[in-house]
Amino acid sequence: MKNKPPVLADQALDPSSQIPPHQLPASNHRYDSSTSALLARWVTEDLTNRIPGDVGEKMKLSILDGLGCVIAGMNTQLTEIVLTGRLKHSGQAGPILLPGRQLSCGLLDATYIAGQAANALDFDDCYRGKASSHPGATIVAPALLVAHARDCHGHELLQAVTKGYEVSLRVGQAVDATAQRKERVTGYSTWQVFGAVASAAALMRLDVGQIVNALGLAGSQAPVPNVRKLVELPFSWLKNGYGISAEVGVLSALLAESGLRGPAEIFDGDSGFWIMCGSDRYDCELAREELGIKWLSREIEYKPYACCQWTHTMLDCISDLRHEVPLERIEHLEIRGFVELAVTLNADLPDNIIDAQFNARYLAALAYLGRSPANGLSTSDLGADDVAAFAQKISLVHDPLLDIPYHAREAMPVQVTVTDISGRRFVRALQDPAISMTPEQIKQKFQRLCAPILGAAKTQRLLEAVLNIEKHSAREIVNLTMPE
């Protein structure tokens, strides 16, 4: 056999001398049957007339709710710090508009900042169960910004957001760790990177091979699971790290589009993403089965309170009790709850809004005093004498029996007992927080968040544009997010 001539360096870099790096070997069934390939094929599909009507309407509400959180979150102290630190070192301004700000920057800068802003108020959507998370934080804003950059139409944006939710939640379920493992290591932004990359890839019209590479690149660059460090005092202002997760997703799609290879099987096998993200188990069928038939996005929950969802059942109980027992007659208030509420969120009273979002006694005191987190959190309440005085009457008790439904299905059981000055006891017990925000309530929440920034008239125009997204371009929607 004759020796092959050596490949010169310039030939190795010449695309015409190689198989395009994004193409998968046509005969390699190992790759064709991988979870990456299956998800990639689905992301390339046209879902016109295939998304059930209720799912489509739910996704419009998710875009509306997520966009409201980004616009309001852009105008917080937290995001101001992030924005300053990020843009101070950027090389150029860039053409991408930042929702809620009179600023523009590059796509990746905008994606990072918007990802952090989405979760700044802790008002963004939630998913419970095997993929517990704030899924919209790494999907809605990144998709909108990519759609803005690529001049996509609203119907493309709606499909991309839907694909992002489905891919993200399925991966999250597939890599979900045991309760014992989560006691040591857990996080959301690690696997939520796949929501960002799936929605971006759909809008960029990547082919199957490119998307497989994009998924592999995203998993290889995903942030570490940080929740157990996040909840150590003082709380990290990075929070869940959704900015870098969103950016990595979009960057991975851009790199794959340019021809960069990633692992072709990022999810499967003994060294798959499940162990990379700190899990101790993996069920690939949860990522694969009934894709496009069973819509996990139907189970998205919208937050009525601007604080950690672990406190929401407690706040619902207090909302009932405060109408029965006047404030001046309360002797003691006991909150009996599952571990994350009663232990993780049990701390001294906060001196900043981030700590306040995760402080159960502080939030309980605010709610009973009539300053519910449903209206957002205010710096004027930090250190307030009446809040501090009432918080002294509150005790948190960890009940291990309540951990059982929490670990089994992300239930958030709480029992609140109020004892009045005569010794009478009033009890409210709930298994889960209320999740039945109506479309009208979500619209009202959006108006409360955005009107102070955009003005009432422009907020209404933006609301109508999102709810009729098929009639608008992404750039039209982004332009409506600019303050007057």
C-alpha cells in the first residue's frame, strides 16, 4: 500500500479539503440514535399547525411574563452592577437593543445581561418536579435577542421558544439527581443551557449536524451547579447564574454555525452530561419519549410573589390567616415546613433585596403586615422597625415528614399556626402553592412591572404585540421594549 501524502497545515484548515465539520457520518447509526441527534432533528422541524392551541397560548404568556421580568429586572441595582461590569470591557457598542434600557450592545453581551435581569426580581416562571427550575430565564430573552439579530418573524420566535422549553425541561428531567445527591450538589443553570441553545439554533436555522455540535458545545461549556453555594450566607448576587447559561447557549449555536465541532453524544453514556452536571443518575427516555406529543411546557407555573418559590405555600397560608387574626392580637406565628423553607431559608433579617428574596421570616412578616411580595420587594422595608418587631414573633420549624412529598414530587407542604393573645390557635396547611394565575392576572403583573418603565400606553402596545406575536416581527417587539 502506498503511503498517503502528508496533510499540510493550510490544507487542514481549508474547508474544501475536508468533510464539513457539522455533518454527521451518514452511516453511523450510533450517532443517528443518540439523544442529541433525536433532539436536534426535532428542533429543525417546522411546528406550524402542530403545536396544540393551549400550548401556543401558554407560550405567549411565557414570553409576556418573561419579558416583563427582564424589563423590570433591567432597572434594578443588581443588573446595574452586572451591566456596568460587562459593558465596561466590551470592545464595541453593537446593534442589539437591551429591553427596558436605552442601550445597545453586542448579542452575547445582551444575552448575558438579559439572563441575569430575568431572575433579578425572582418573579420569573417556575417548573416543579424532576426539572425544578426557572426555565424562561434562559429561553425567552435569548430567543428574542437572537430573533432581533437575525430579523426573524414572530411565528418563528414562538416556535423557537416552545422548542427551547421542551428541550430544556426534558434534559432537566433526564439528568435529575436523587434527593440525597441534591443535598450536596444541585443547580439549574447547568442544564438550562440547552433551552438557550435549542431556541437559538432554531432561529438560526441550523441543520441537524450543526445542532448536535451546538448541544455538545453547550454541555461542554455549561456553568457548574451552584445552588448549594448560592444559599450559603451571605447569598450570592450571581443567584442561579442564568446570564452565563444563556450566553453559553447562544454562543454554542454561533460556534456550531461557524463549523466548530462538539461532542456528538453529550448526553449519553457513562461520561455523559448527567455526571458532568453532578447528578448520580440518568434516564434518557425522559428526554426522548413522546417528544412533540407530550408537552411539558403545559406545566409551567407563573409566580405571584417576587421571591423564592420555596416560600410561596407559606405566603398563601398567611394570606388567608391575616384576614382572621388581626395583627395586634398575634402572640406567636409558627411556620412548620420542609427542609428548604425551614432550614435553607432560615436566617437573620436581610439588609439587601437579594437576601430578602430568600428569607422566610422576613417575607412572612411583610405578608402579615400587608406588604405582600406580590407587589415586589422594596428597599424601604429593609430594616423597618415594624418588620423587625413582627419577625421576632415568628419561628420556623423543620418537619422531616414534610420532606417526603417535597423530594417525591417537589410539593412544598407548609403548616402555619397563629396563636393569639388569648391562647386561641388558628391553623392553615397547604401541600402546594397556588399555581392558578389566570391569563388576566399575568397581564396585570406584566403591566405592573413594565408601566413604570415604558409608560402605560407603550406597555399595553407591547402586551398586545406579544399576545398576537404571529402578526409582528421580533424587531417590532424589541422596539416596543425601549423606554420613552
